[in-house]
Amino acid sequence: MPESAQDSAHDGRRIPSRPTRRTTLRTAGAAASAALLLPLVSATPAAHADQRRGGDGPDAGGGALQRAFAAAAAEYGVPLSVLLGVSYLQSRWDGHGGAPSVTGGYGPMHLTDAHTALLAAPHHSQGTEDARGDLARPLSVPKASVPQPRQLPARLRTLGRAAELTGLSAEALRGDESANVRGGAALLAAAQKRLGLPPSGDPADWYAAVAAYSGADDAAAAAFFADEVYGVIRGGAARTTADGERVSLGAAPDVAPDTRQLRTLGLPSPARDPRVEAPKDVSCEWIPAPYEEFGDGDYGNHDLGDRPSSQSVDYIVIHDTEGPWDTTIKLVQDPTYVSWQYTLRSSDGHIAQHVPLKDVAWHAGNWYVNAKSIGLEHEGFLTAPDAWYTEAMYRSSARLVRYLAKRFDIPLDRQHILGHDNVPGTTTSTIAGMHTDPGPYWDWAHYFTLLGAPFRSTAGSSGGLVTIRPDYATNRPVYTDCETAGQPCAPHGSSAVRLHTAPSADAPLVKDVGLRPDGSDSTTGVNDTGARATTGQQFAVAGHEGDWTAIWYLGQRAWFQNPKRRPTAVSAKGLVVTPKAGAKEVPVYGRAYPEQEAYPEGVPVQAVSPLPYKLLAGQSYPLGLRTRGEYLWATTFDPAGHKVVRGQDVYYQIQFGHRVAFVRAADVTVRGSGK
């Protein structure tokens, strides 16, 4: 069933919401405004009888996993609500079949053993993408090294400590959910003892131990994690895990933890740097990216700007680091490397800001998008061998994105909140090298529920559009190439559906002539986006046959399974673009650059170069936003030489394939999607 029916929880710290003021073209319709009124997590479950103690009594029943939590809590003297709350903030109680998270954490308690999951290199060092994406400058593909396992911090090595405390093998702690829960309970009990705090059956007495479980290295980050856990305890939660286990935590609204215990951790408590731009209810520090010259007229690792006065901020781009936090932080402080505005830590949701929001970071591989976006790097490794992200990081990221969207009037939809894998190549030659994070394992449905903008049906079957929305837990297409080329990845929930040339699972996958100019087929590779549509993306309907729905995709009809008994998309309506009458085809672009006449003297004209795709007569694509051609000329260290070039040509951004694209308004007609 859809996640909204599977997962319910309440967080008393709601994010205030309001309708966007931006004048924009949307396909979501009136339902989008209503969606913004939701709290950070979806709903409050029915309260259990024993609320004073966090529902410790009634929640002890249930299925095998619920009983495992109860048994571990009793064995180690940890209040059940505390154990359940910590686990929810790590994994939402999922065991993931013993496969590690994107930061090497295992099981419901996210016991970390990161050296078994580290990839060979952080993601901005992979492939041929130049994160700047500005063809006015020489190609720059950064190189970087990765730390050895012995260099990993203690927060990425908690499984070994759990093994010492329980006597259980590392293999059992990784692969057996009951053992894993015991390991987490042992860590909490050991922290309580180490901090000199007495055993207690009252959840309010465990604040410091919960904060310590995060592995945070400063008081603000530890407090954020603990506060989120106690928010879950107060509001309660209930969900069915990916393995079909029903787990519940009764609401305990009166639990008031002793936050003074935080001092027992002895963590530094620096005042928030005034340069930090983040909501007050997240933990965020300032770790600046350098702005330095380093010879031969080159400099790094970002550009100074004056946004939004100089240029509007239209996008937030979601990345994953494909490397550990410590390595990522070192890299962003290298002037010869690239940059992004924020990094988010997996274990506790802690944030570091690196580039002021007025400035332009080099992160998306597309200079037009860089100039008009904010980049968020989430600690994680895209293909390590199963991939899931912690609830703490999802929540912290959602709070940050809501703050940014409000500040810059960015609509909360998938035409403006992009994955790096949705950013288009600038020209034909750059398409194949574009990065593919955060990949098919990022849970877009859950993320947008946390944002307060869940994906819902906005029309009947004649609306003309569909919003991709498979059930993440049960949608498990087979991917390959996670660990070994050609070999299947571990089965796991996915946000993506696969696209075929005909309404049959045996039909070939649709082709992407940009990725494969030789016309070869798309593959099931985890990094192959050529035949993939992802949760939240909207497409124009091109037909129905049995349990299959066709959409217009990369200039062709593409089919995906969408059975009524278990739908993978919901109906929607909005505006679409189609070639003007008499036009057989329309060019498609990866950036919205001005016409030649708009460039002043001294600023080289940037080619308006079409991509190798065509929007053909009879096809239609959802309209995301309208913009005039714009180009930021910024190739000098001294920002006095920078110039924003604005043209008269109008572009429409469309959902053309897995990545967005642009068409000239002069080439297309805009109409409603419905019949």
C-alpha cells in the first residue's frame, strides 16, 4: 500500500508552511497548496494506554520484531520507548535484509561498520563530469583520495563495540534483526553507565545516552538527534517495515527529558556562527569553502555572487557524497576542488554550510543550474551494495529544504527540487558524464512527506498526466553493477520504475541516444538513467494497455507497469508543451542561454546548442517553469568582471526524460493536459 497508509508518526515541532508567492507554472494544481499544510511527519497514530512511560507496556506485544525490541529493552534495562525511538530515527525500524546503509550502518539500530561499505572514491571524483559545467572555462575533473578504515571515526565503527558488549558475532549483528536490536540496547545501556547516570525505567532519564548514540562531536548536533528521538516518543509512531513487520510506539506527550544531562557528554558547545543560514531547529556549523587564487589565472572553489538580487534561485539539488563525512569536509576546503552549499551527516543529521547562499557553488555539472541553485550533499555512497539513508538525515534535510524554499520562494515539487541525476547535460558531449546521485534508492515519497508536500492524485483518469509514485518498500526492480559489474544488487525498495518500448516486461528498455549515441540499449545498471522514471516526476500520458501505462519520454513512447491493484503512479493534470502547429519536431536544450544579440561587448557568446533529442509532433511534456534566457559570465577571481547576461528569448523547462530539459517558447504551444 502507499506509504501514507503504512507509516504514521507525529512530530510536535512542526515546520510552519504557507503558499508560495512565486508566479510559476505548475502541474500540481490546487492540491499542492493543501499539501503544504502537513506537519513534518504525516499523522498521529492512536495513542496507547500507558503514555506516561512512552507506551512501554502495550508495545511489548506484536510481531517478532516488536517482541525483539521488548526483550532487548528488558535485558539491558533500557526503556522500550527509548529503544524504539532511537531505532526509528536511524532506520524507521527496517532491517534492510542485513545490507548496510549508505554510510555502512546495519539493521534497525544502524550499527556501523563502514569499512565494509566504502566505495573507492567520493562522487565528485568519479567519471568525467566537470561540476562547474561552464564551457567558457577549461574542463576540470577533481581528484581525491579516500581514508583507510583505521582512519574512520568511532561513529562509523559502533558495530564492533556492540559485539564486545553482547558477545554476539559481527555477522549476527549485521544480519539478524533481533541481535542487532540487542546490540543497540547494549550501546545505550553502556552509555548510560559510562556517563554516571543511574538505571531508570523513565524515558526522561535517558537524554544523554540518546544524544551519545548519535556519535556527534558537538553538543548542538547531539541535542538535535536526542530532541528528534524524544519528538517521536512524545508523538508516537507506527509502521509496517519492508519485511512486513508491524511495529508501533505509543504516544507519550508528557515525556519531558532532562536536557541538562547533555553536559555529562563533555562535548564542545560553540555558539552558532552568524554566517550560518539554516533554520534554528537544526544543528548547523560554518565550515567555509575557500575562495582563493592558485596560479595560472585559476581560482576556486566557487564564485562570488549577489543572489537573489543578481539572479533568482530556482532549484535545490539533492546529492549524496559517495564518501564519508570527514573526507567530504576536507575536500570542500580544498580550493582546487569543487563546492556545494551544505553537507549533511548521516548518523545525526548534523549540517555544515560551506558557501553563502548569495554565492554560486560548483556542484551540479551544469553552469546554468549552478548559477540558479543550492546544492545539498548528503553523506552516503550511492551503490554500496544496498543503499538506504537514515531518518535523522532525511528529517534534517527536509527542515533545511523547507527553510530554503520559503526564503527563495521555490515550489516544493520535482521540477524545482532536483536530484543531481535530474540535472541535464549542457551539451551533447557532456550527457554521458553527468552524475547519477542520489540514485534509485533515495526515498522521494518519504522525503516529500517530510517536506509537507506528499505526492497525491490531483485529477481523474482523464487528467492527462501521471505522477510517478510506486510503493517504495515493495517496488524492487533488479539493479546491477552495485559491487560487481554485471552482478545483481541486493534487493531493495526503490523510487524508480523501469521504462520499456512496449507493454511487456520482456520488451526492451527504451533507448537514450544522449547516453548511447550508437543506439545501444539501456541497461539495468544502478547508474543507468536511460530508461527510468522516478517518484514525484510527472509525465504526459501516451496510452494505456492492461496493467501498463505509456508516457512521452525522450521523444518516444515509454511503457511502465501500473496495475490498478498496486499502482505505481497517480493521475494528475497541469500544463504541457507540444510543438507548434506545422512543426514536425522541436529542439531540446540542456540550458536556457540567451540569444546572441543579448551579449555585451567583452562577454563571449555562448552557443545555444541543442541536445541530440527531439520533441516530435503529437507528443507533449509537462511544463515546470518559465524563464528568460540567462547566463552568468564569471571566469575571473575579481567579481567586478562578472556579468549576468539576460536575453529576450523565453524558455520552458519540461520533464523530458529522467532529467529535465528546456525548449524555446517560440517553438511550442502551451495547453492543458486534460482531454
